[in-house]
Amino acid sequence: MSSNGLKPFAAIPAPSLDQGGWKANALRFTRDPLPYMDDLLQNYGQVSALVQGGNEGIMFPGQNCPGTVFAYGADLNRQILTQPDIFHSGPIIGPIYGTWQDDPRRAVLRRVGTGLFSLNGEEHQRQRRLIQPAFHRKRIDTYLDTMVQIAEQTVSRWHPGQYLDFQREMFQHTLTIAGRLLFGQDFSASADHLGNIIQRWLELIPLVSIEASPEDTEAFLSLSEQIDDQIRDLISWKRTHSETQTDVLTELIHTRDEGGDSLSEDELIGHINILLTAGHETTANALSWTVFLLSQHPCAMRELYGELQSVCGGSPPTLDQLGRLQVLDRVIKESMRLLPPVTIGSRVTAAAAELGDFEIPVGAEIVFSHYHTHHDQTIYEQPSRYIPDRWLNISPTPYQYLPFSAGAKMCIGSPFALLEIKATLAVMLQRFRFALQEESQIDRFVWVPLRPAHMPFVLCEQDGNFEESKSVVRGNIVEMVEFI
């Protein structure tokens, strides 16, 4: 015990090294973080470490890291997220550091892996000031008509009796919206190809952060270069055609602060990539999980459909009508609580800190969990159940409910994402009933995002027979959701 009453870093409880050293534990964590973190929480408490004796960096490889620490619960979320000068963010791609530092292509990784959330201090404040006007709520509200139009185009391709890979459909749908509203581009013809590039790139991040095969390393570099090239071409085109356009990228190119400062091209590339990759993917995941949960909870779906019919009457929603859809609001909140689009967050200590009862040295990685907070039974009764009406009686703090994180680093695009989710659901659920294919296996893929590996639906005419949509659910999703 130190003079300030805190326990030393070495005293943080942790599992012993697996055969193969700390990397064996790290690989278990990166392959599926949630079960590993479940075990740590159950066996070692709210503050635990990856392994006894410390480890090299996992989330931010190449740093002088004494070890990785896991923190659970709203109080520790608050401690981490309200002290951004101590708990620093980092880039989405760890390997821009360490052994990759001598690779001539590292500059590409630095560009595509550094967005607003990875910046700290005055640099974060400067760039957030420049970006914020493009995501002002009044500006976002003007996007509703385009979001609805694209949703109607999406459903116009569908017909009753059709089999859908719904996750793939939502990837294409949200990428089309991102292309039109964020970048002023029509991605509809290339959404499938571009979506595959993005999805594979995101899947490779945890692999190359720990230990990748030469093939995975080369694939990751190649995909990063493809993304970088496409974004450069997009910026170049936008600089010569932006006079008549009002999308987010146009505003980011032309924005200036009070001192005349603007975003550099490298900064633009980082911000665009995060908007293009992480932004559209998490929204697609939220849509997929919400429709899946509604298909298995007919009472909730019936209540929502009744509200949609009452307020919208079968027509696309207006902005005023969306504001009156309270059941829809509860349905989305509960979906993002139970199956949050982002499962974990990470920070690195820029100064000596305390976390719970422990001293934390400079350079330690801190992993906190949106997912485990949302499943904390001291905050949410029956946390593994899908109960939208719980939101009639609860009002959690930003550190108890954080689908878009909280504090100074809260997602700047959250109003855009929520409007997109609401508009899409209001259009689709009035048109079709979604039934899970019989004998379907619903498995999760988790790194930082949480998405279904496959989401097979049969489209039905919207006949209100919601009990017929429910089926036996198989796959590891049953470890996360209690179906009754």
C-alpha cells in the first residue's frame, strides 16, 4: 500500500500467463473480447489486468506499455472519460507504431487510422471546433428527406418471399447514405464492393495489432492503400466541384476557424475514413440488431407498428413525426443497450493516474466496456432481456448508458446516426415484416464494433402477424440475449 492509500500496479489481480506467454492471452482477448472480459470481471473484479507481470501493448502496440488494465462499471467510466488529459485516446490502427515504424507505407496507416476521437488536448479541441458546425443538429435535420428517399429506394428492390442477408443490405444502405450526405457522391453502384473492402479492413485490425501472418499484413496494407487512394480521389474531385454541393465533406474542406486555420489534407483523410468506415458500419450494425430483436419480440414489434401507423399512416416520416415516435425511441435505446454497436473503448495513460484502488503508471492501456456497463444488473434489471419499456422508468447517466461514448470524446456523429436509424426503421417496418429463417445460426463478430456474422431474413408482407416472425434462435448470440 502506497502513502496515498492506493495499491501498486503490480497488485492488480490478473490471470497467470498461458502457455505461449502474454500473447496467448492477448489473442484470446482479440479473437472474442467479451468472453475474456466476462471471465476477468467474474474472477478478478472491477479492475483487473490482462496477465500477471504485465504485457506489451495490445490496443496501442509499440508504446512503452507496462500492461493492459480492464475497468468495469459506471464509476470507472466516469473516472476515465472525464479526465481526457490523463487518459488519452489513440489511433484506430495500433500498428502505425512499433515494428511497423520503418515500413515506408506507415504514412498511409497514419493517415487512414487517425480521426477526431484519436486526438488529444489542444489538437483535439482545434479539430473538433472545425468539424462541429458540419454536425450541428439543425444541419443534420435537413438530411431527413434524403435519408427517407434512400430508404425507399432500398425497400423498392425487395419483395415478399425474398431471402435477404440483412446485414449486407444494411451495409450497402448506410454506405449509400454516407456517400450522398457526407461526401456528395452516389455510392449505390459500388456500395457492395466498397463495403467489402471496409469490412475486411476492419476485421484485420485486431489481427495485425497482435500477431499477423505475412499474408494478413500485406492484405491490410493493400486495403489501407486502396482506402487512402479512394479518399484522395474524392477530396480532389470535391475541391473542383464543391461550389454547388452542401455535403459534410464540402464544409470540412472550406471550414475555417476564427484564426483562419483549416484542416490539412492528411487530417481530412483521417476524418473521412473514420466517417466512412466506423461510422457507417456501426449504424448498419445497430439497424441489423434492432430488426433482429424486434423479430424475436412480437409484443414490442406490435406496439411499434401501431405507433408507426398512428403517427405516419403508412407514409414516410416527417421530422415532426419522428419527434413523436416515442416507442421507436425506446426500441432503439434498448437495442443499443443490449447489443451496443461499439462494445469497448480504450485509453492510454499520459500521466500517472489512479483507477479504483490502484496506482496506474504512464503508458498503461485501459480498456473499459460499454457492453458490460449496459449489462450491469445494478443499473438495469434483467439486463440480458430486451425490454424497451424499461425506458419509461429509467434515466441512466451518460456513464451508465454510453452507446456513443461520453464526455469530451463523445461521438460527434451521433445525431446523424440516430436520425438515420429512425428514418430507416420507420420506412422499412411499415412496408415489410422480417422473419428469421428457420434453423438460422446468429453469431457475433466482435472487436470494437459488434456485428452479426450473418443475418438471414425472409421478407413478408407487412400483415401484422408478428408472432409468425419469431423462431428458435441458435448461435452464440444466446450468450448475450435471454430469449423467452
